[in-house]
Amino acid sequence: MANQTAVDPVPSVGLAGIAARPAAPAPSGDHAHFIFPNLLDVLRSLLGILVVALFGLTFVAQPFRIPTESMERTLLVGDFLLVNKVVFAPAGRWGWLLPYRQIQRDDVVVFHFPLDPSDHVVKRIVGIPGDRIRMRDGMVFVNGQQQSEPFAVYEQTYQDSFRDQFPSSLYTDPGVDTRWWMQMRSSVRNRELPVPPGRYFALGDNRNHSRDSRYWGFIPRANIVGRPFLIYFSLHQPSPTDAPSLPDDRLGHGKSPLDEVLDFARWSRICRIVQ
């Protein structure tokens, strides 16, 4: 039997007379190419984010930090707030859609300080236009009715008849604005202070450690910026009115570096709703 010699297979020939070759394999996923955005695209994206952020800070919400103890225990020193700047805006044609409403008693508000509009201050509304305000022994009376105020705090401090027996005809506190004191004296009726149209009377929740409407007067409606609605962060900072503790000679274990890191913030207050 004749020996057969193995030969390479002859490639097939297409209609055009060219040998047909096997199709090239698809590129592996490991060699996929990515198209990176150019500098102009990045700048456009950043500009869009900046415009949205500025719009939000200007018209919708604005962050603030609490520097003093005047609103304890509702707001603590070191709290960071988001303030709703829309809720008290004039409703206009969109009133049926957006959550606009009038300012009410017990609302916590941020406003431009009447004596220096460049400063922002936070207090709680106690009197609205038409109300009659009076305080006896630190307790608030509105239109002759004593108010139930679970948010109010009365820390121990010095006696102050102007602060606790408001309105007072005696100028006993050097912290009172003189122009306001003269206006207040002429406005008192039957030992009550009427709140005029377009004005609001506000107090701090920490009643014995707050410079508020008792000391500088009414808040004009145009000065009110908005209502704090969220504590988004809180630094662990002591209040100036906290009672100092006596020295303690007991030995203890030093805090670990992790504890030091975790203790710098009040984690339980983050994302807390302001009421």
C-alpha cells in the first residue's frame, strides 16, 4: 500500500479569488478602552454643581453654626443647622403647591439682628402681631394666659427684675438697648407689651442666659430669614453656663486614640429635627 503524506489543508477561496481567513477574535474585556472627559467637560460639570449649590444656599436652605448657649437645650453650642428659607416666603401663585405658611408662636427662627443686620441670630417666637406680652417670675403670659413651654430652661443665675418681671419700668440692666427701653416704656398698656403689626417678640429657650427681645426689641418681619429644620452635625463643645466640676484625684484609664476621635462630635444629634 502506497505511503500517504500528510499535507496542510488548502484554504478555501472566496468568489473574488482571495483565500478566506478565520475571523479575528473579539477583544478581551481586560483590554477595554475608557474615554476620559476633557478639561472643558469637567469644568462644565463643576460649574453646574456650583450653580445648583449657590441656588440652594441662596433660595432654599442655608447652613449655620450655634456659637452660644441662649437656645439650650433645643440647640447646643457646636450644632450645625440647615435653615429652610422657603417656608416663610410669600406664597404668591405657588402657595397651593409649596409648603408656605405664616410665622406662628413657638416657631424657632433665624433672622437678621435688628441692631446689626449683618449678624444672624436664632430665637423662638413668643409673640406675633396683636399679642400682648408679659412675664412674671420668668413665666410667659400671652394675652393674659400663662404659656406651657416644655422647651424653656431656667438655669440658676443672678436676680434680674428686668429679665424676669417684663416689661419693667426700671432700667436695671446695662445690657438693655436704651432706644428700645424708651420705646418700650411708652408702649406698655396695663403692664403688658403689645406686639405691633409686622413685628415679632422672641425669647431664647435658655431664659436666664439669653439676650433677646427683652433687651433689644421686636423683630421686623422683613428680617426673618427662615426656620431651622435639621441639625446635620454637632461638635462636642462645652457650654459657658455648664457648672464646673471639682478636681478629682481618682486614677483612671486614659482614652485611646480612637476614643479621642469619636468624642469630638455629638453623634446622637446628627440628622436631628429641630422642634
